[in-house]
Amino acid sequence: MTRRARPAADIPIIGGGIIGSAIAWWLKGHFRYPGTVTVIEPDPTYADGATSRSLGSIRQQFSTPENILMSRFGLNFVARLADWIDLPADAMPDARLTHGHYLMLATEAGSDALQANVAVQQATDAPVALLNPDEVRRRFPWINTADIGCAAFGLRDEGWVDPYALLQTFRRAARAADACYLQDRVIAIDRSGDTVTGLALGSGDHLPVGAVVNAAGPWAGAVAAMADIDLPVVPRKRTVFHVTTPTPPADPVLIVDPSGVYVRPEGNGFLTGSSPLPGQPDPDGGNLDPDYDQFEGVCWPALAHRSVAFEALRMTGAWGGFYDYNTFDQNAVLGPHRQVGNFWFANGFSGHGVQQAPAVGRALAEWLLQGRSVSLSLDLFRHDRIAAGKPVVERGII
């Protein structure tokens, strides 16, 4: 096939979800980068994208300072969205930030790890309190603490947002700042030695490039492979269930049970779900059909055990979505490739992409324009660690 040459893109971004759009806005809208930024996204509706199907929660309860700081910036950014992003009032989506609290529960066996996490959080000035079972019962008398050793409670600066609205905010603001959005798909990457030289697009066009940013979400590993680069990021399906109960607790708290099941308020009900239990299969890809067996076999029993308020749950809806899952250590992969220096990563968030998107967008833009992430050092997440076999140990993965 003869490919039509498009004008060169100084910085093409492969993937226009919340990560790619945040990078585009920081480059063009905030830092006023004078070059060409082209966001390549095959589906401008984002109907099946990871962002649109995300839970949209934001927390500081990680065990790695960099993860804590990225998510803290994310919440503060959303809380002051109109101060950062200048869009007309009628064009500004409502990200619907709800201020809430995470409550991480641990059994006696898991108490040491949770206490260590809280120590790291408090050392970074995260407002997280360590509670004993009596303190949990006093705050939340509807929670069964019989098998609980301790809990971590976020006092503030946590909550949840509308992820699709936040994505649209970045996208509209990036386009208003002259970022180009191209409805197309990258099907091949041209590489000459240690340099990416161009992108072949599904439309038949060919795009000469400067620095290429991989922000392809769950498909980032496949995109990297086109450039003969190994990136252990794959799509992993997660199901979210909407449930109601006749006796709902009123506390705006997101509970993470020791079983791995989570639950938080949403509208007139709750959202719940779980990662696969240890020893259960967690296959790559597949379809987006909800896994209804997970509700009956995992979520409902765990929630009914945790509170009588959840004994009479009724499921009213469900959806499936993909994590961009980093099989190496479930943490982000950021920055330039050590050898192919104009190939950049913004991948592998494993469920943390929405809350970390504002910080990642800023970091990647600074890195691209100034040679380093100025506002927050994120060298910990460079791709180099994968080849070196040095995973980032994050004990707060959900």
C-alpha cells in the first residue's frame, strides 16, 4: 500500500485517553509548547476506553511516596480545575469531585504491612490515621470488626470524580490550545537504529515524527512491540457492580476489605468489585462482558460479612473495563527509553491512571521540554527498572 505523507508531528501521542490528553494539555495549554502535538486516537467516543469505564477514585493510601504525591496532586488539581484550565463555563465539563475517605481494613496477619504503609503516608504529610478495632467501631458502628487488626483512614484529600468528564476537560482544553486530534490508529512504527522516524496509520497515512509518546492504555505493550521494545503492559478486565441496599450506611467512605473487595457510595447506591483472588486466573484481554459470577461468589459474601447493611444487596447494573496492567510490578512506566531516546512511556498504571493523570501529564511535559520532571521526581518509574529486574514495591495495590 502506498502511504500518504502527513506533515511531521513534533510530538505525536499514541492514545487520547485521560493520560494522553493530559500530556497534550500540559504541553500546549499550560507550557505553551510552540511545536506540533498530534494525539492519535481511534475512538473519539471513548466508549470502551479504560478511562470511561474507570471507577474514578483518588486516594493517598499508597506505600510509595511518589504514588502518594502524584495522587495528592491529582485531587488538588481537580478541586481547583477552573484555576488550572481556562475553558468557557458552558464548555467546562463537571468532573463532579466528591470528597470522601478511604478506609483500608487489615486482619491481624496484615496489620504490620498496613502500619508500615501508614508510616510512609504520614512521612509525606498525607492525612491518614491508623485506627484500632475499637476506633473503627466508634466511627463506623455498622462495620463488623471481629476479624480486623487495624485500619487506615484518610481524613481528607481523598474522594472520587467523573473520569469521563475529566478526560473531556483535558481533551477540550488541549484542542483549544491547538493540539491536533487525529481519529486514526497506529499500525506500524518505523525505527532506524535507536530512533523512531515515523508512524504508519490505519488510514494509509504516514506521519514523520520527533518524540513519540506511548499513552495507549491497555494496548501500550502492543504499541511498544511495534518499535521492537518490550513493555509488560496488557489489558486485564475488571468488573464494577452497582448495588443498592434497603439499609444503606450514610458515611462517604470507600472500604477496602481484607478480602480485596471494595465498596463505595455512588448515587442512590454503591459501587463494588474485586481483583481476582490469589490463585485465580487473570487472563489478558478478552471481551468487556461483566463477570457476574464475581458478584455472587466474591463481592456479596465479603460485604455481607463486613456489615449487616449489605446483607440484602440488590445488583442493579454492572460493566466491565480494562486496566492497563503492568505485569512486572503494577506501577507506572514513565519517561524515555534508555536506548531509543525519542520513544517515551506513559503506561502501566494498573488502575491508578485517572487519579495520577494530572501529575503524569505535568511530569511528561516537563520531561519532554526541560529534560527532567521538574515539579516531582519520577525517575523511580523509568522503563530501565524492568530490564534491570528492579520492581517498584507498592503494597497499596487494589
